[in-house]
Amino acid sequence: MQSFIQYRKFRQQVQRQYDRHAVDPNQDAAPRVSNSRRNLQRNSTSSSSASSVSSLPRSEQLGGADHTDIEKFATPLEKPSDDTIASSGSSDPEKEEADEGLRNDLKSRPTPPDDGHLSQVVTHATHRSHGAALGVALTGINARDRTANEGGTGKVFVVGYEGENDPLNPHNWSYAKRLSATSLIAGIAFVVGLASAIDSSALRPAAEDFGVSQVTESLATGIYLIGFGCGALFAGPISETLGRNPVYIGTMSIYMIFVMASGLAPNIGAQIAFRFLAGFFGSTPLTCAGGSISDLWSPLERVFAFPMFANAGFAGPVLGPVLGGWISQYGNWRWVEWTTLIMSGLVLSAVVLFQPETYPPVLLKWKAQHLRRVTGDERYVSEIEIRGDSFWRRIRVALYRPFLLSSQEPVIMLLALYLSVIYIILFTFLDGYEYIFSEIHGTSEGITGLCFLGIAIGLCGATALVPLIYKWAKQELQKSKEQGHTRIPPEFRLWFAMLGAPAIPISLFWMGWTSYSWISIWSPLAASVLFGYGILCVFISSYQYIIDSYETYAASALVMVTLIRYVVAGGMVVVGVPFYRNMGVHYTLTILGGISVLLTPLPYVFFKYGKKIRARSKYAVAKE
């Protein structure tokens, strides 16, 4: 619905842009064309030079110049001189009288002010026996010949934004509109994350219902995460072809179908299969969400915008057990799926009604479609309409490039490993909290679920760093501009991790060695707050560092990071129950804490040597 309204607004804005640049020589009062589809009048007695120029589309009537970028020819409107009009060479008294009237008419019109913007009228007077054909150029249109792999021949007018302040560009939307769109994206991240963990609180009743062990039933959670990782491989090509909203709406609808099927599953085999498919389609909107954040916010603004999305992404798995614990304690375990379905339906409805399309190539495709209707010229196209690679070729690239990057880029592999360890700890907590709190402190299923709120509080603590980091970011950007750079160095993004990474091993050792029945339950709860703070800090830094470091290849890099961490975490969920049961809470958390200690120095190493590492990479950005 919102996309449809947005599409209609694009038509109105394109119409206004065209009217600002169009000049009709036969209008006495106003120099701007009110009818967007009015063609330039051509006189049958025009000279050959006039005919050759006026037969071109308005965007190409620039005196026949061989040009590649129309913006280079943007100049203020100039009135043709008497000599220009007289140069038609006509000896017919009636035509001379008409020319004299045209001279007087043009001289009486005011000259548009030169305000220094490229959006001013671009004209060229052509030699005609009765009047002058005035061409029109629209700012942001790049005229070029088709390349060999784009199909066809001839010139095309590639449509771009009108300028830095173009209202069609999502970066120029109001803060309220962008915050609203970001909140909906965060809502998507929340519900698909919630679905990944809410089943974990219903292991015991679900296992009894199906007549299997709790380890077997834990596959329902693990297989969802594995599906999540596999689905991420296909998210990029789909969104790059159709846009963000079709992906959100289409894949979330399919995801909800399989969530419903999981709730209706008659046996464990059906439940595991449906959970895998739910995860597969649920990962696609979550994977595209990071791209939507980049569509909406500038690199500086992402300092405060990205934590909104990241917070919601972690809040889902953390709050899932809170809801699932109470549902399994007082109701049928299948209601964990119905609750997920209801919440997902509410978010999907909000997305359909209120979420605008944000993907720039699709927005420019809309603009090109409207320009073709306005001008009647089919050569107005967007890059997405003429690019040579087919959808299936992009699918093949999406399937092999992430593996290529991970094998050749140590930064991607190490950060993927770091996030995998974090997700292993987080998702083994889904089973481990029963041993940490239920067995040691005797809490009920509902209260055990509430213990996850400690991690949620810690997530808010990481968000509290945003004002400080944003202040530093503005200072760093100013320093970069003074040094001749245009953006913040990617290594600046590591500040969140450097302030939060040590909190992870500290919290695990703290929780592991204070989980005794004779020590207050508030001690492991306080440790969980520190854990929540640390994991969000590392996640924010890892994602933003990869985006800034790899730019063009960032999507493929993030796909690999997503694939690795979810597949590994999904496998470890199944191992979690015997791990805690056989090793015990103290040694299990000590082992996990020791692994996290080994990875804690990573953000500091990248902060110091990241620029040198990027300089040696074939894919990373070497310069700021």
C-alpha cells in the first residue's frame, strides 16, 4: 500500500521536475510548460539543421554535442540574440514579420536567475524559419551508448537523482519518516529472531507430546537456525532485482505459513522440516534489513540508526524464552507457534501499510518509467533495467562469492568466527538456563524464562554508548575532511567492540563460578546483564566495519558471516543439552569464556592494523 502511494508521488515529483526544465516558445505569459507531454512544434519549412536537432528528444537537444553527461552542459537560460533569429536567412515578408514578433516576445520575458544549481533550464537555440526549438535537459541524466552486454545498440539516458537534495533520495526524507521505516525493519528483525528461540522453552512438553528426547526436540530450534543461514545466500539477488518491500512481504508471508505448519505438525519429522523452511524464508527479510538501513541513513547517521536494528535483532532471541516459558508452563506448547504467528502477522501488516520502498535502483527505475511516460521517449532507463547480468547469473555469484571472500579475507573469517562464538553462547543459553537457574536455584519454567531479561537490560546498556560514539564520529569526520578524505575510516566503527568485548569473557567467568545454590540468584543475573552489553557492542562493530571496509562486496561478506554463525549456532544448540548435563554449568561456561578470551583482542588488532590489512586485500577499500 505504502509503495503504491510512493509510486504515485514519484510521478508527481517527476512531473514537477520536468516542468521546471521545459520552455515553450509559443507561450506568451510563462516560460514553463504546463502540459508535460506537449511536443515541440516543428515547422514544415524548417532548415535542415533545425530539423536534425529538433527531431531529437528534449534531453538530447543540446546543439548536437557529442556528450556523455548532460550535467556538463547545464547553463542558465539565454535569450537568443537578434542575429541568431535573423540567421534563418528567410526573405519572405510574412516570415520576417513573424520573426520580429518572436524577438519582441522573447525580449519581454524575464531571464531566470542563476542560482548556481544544476537544476536550472538548459537550452540551445536552433535555426528555424519560424521560432526557435528549445531543448530540455534534466539534471541527473547520464547520456551514453549501450555497452556490449546490455543488449541492443544506440544511446540511452540513464536516470539518476536530480542532485544531493533530491527528495526522491531516501537519505533526504524527514527524520520522522526514516525513523518510522527503521522501526518497521527492526520489528521484522525482532519477530524472526523471536521465532528462533521461543520453541526452546517448550522442549519438555513438546518432547513428551512427540515421544522423543529433549535432545531430539532441540533440533526444532537448531534446524531453524541452520535454515536461517542457508536462506541468507538468496536474499541479496532477490532484493537487488525486486526491491526491499517485495522481499519483506513475500518471504515473510511464506515464513508465516511454515510457522503455522510447525504448530500443526503431527510428528517430530514434520516439525523439523517446517521449522527449517520457516527459518529459510525468515532469514531473507532479516538479511535485507541491513541494506535498508544503508538505504535510509548516511554513514555518520548509521552510528545511531544501526543500533536500533541490532537491538531488535538480539531482543528477539532473548525475549523469546520469556514468552515461551510462561506459555509452556500454563498452556499447550503449540501456542509458542501461534504467538509467533500472531506477532509476525501484526508486523507484516504494518510493513504492507506503512513501509516505503528504500532500494535506490528500484526507486530510479520508477523515475525512469515516469519519465518515459512524460516525454514519450523510451530511451530513459535506470541502471537496473539495462544491466547485463541476468537474475540467475547474480544467483550464481551470490552462491560462490561469499565462500571466495571468506577463503581470501582474514577479516571476514575472523569476525565470522567471533560472532559464531557469541551466537553459540547465546543459543546454548536457551538450554543452559534450565541448568543454571532451574536446577541450581529451583526456578519454574516461567521464572527461568524471565531470567533472560538480564541480557535484554544489557542490550540497553550498549545503546547508551550511542551519544558518545556519535560525538566522536562527528569529530573524526571533521578531522578526515581536513586531511582531504570524505568519510570516516572504517576502523572507527570498532569503538563499540573495543568498549564492550572484554565484558563477554568476564560475564561468562562470573556466571560460571557464582552459580551455586548458596550464592544469590542475583549474581548470575548481574553477569547476564554484562553479557548482553558485550554481545551487542561486538555485533554493531562487526557489521559496520565489514560494510565500510568492503562496500561493493559488503553484501557477500555479510552473507557469509550470517551463514557461518547461524549454521554453527544451530549445530551447537543440539549439543547444548548434553554439554551442560555432562560438563556441568561451571566448566561449560569456563570453556566458552576461555574461547571468547582468545577472540577479545580482535577489535584492537583491527583498529591498529586494519588499514594495512585493507591495503593488501583485493576486495577491501584501501583508502578512506
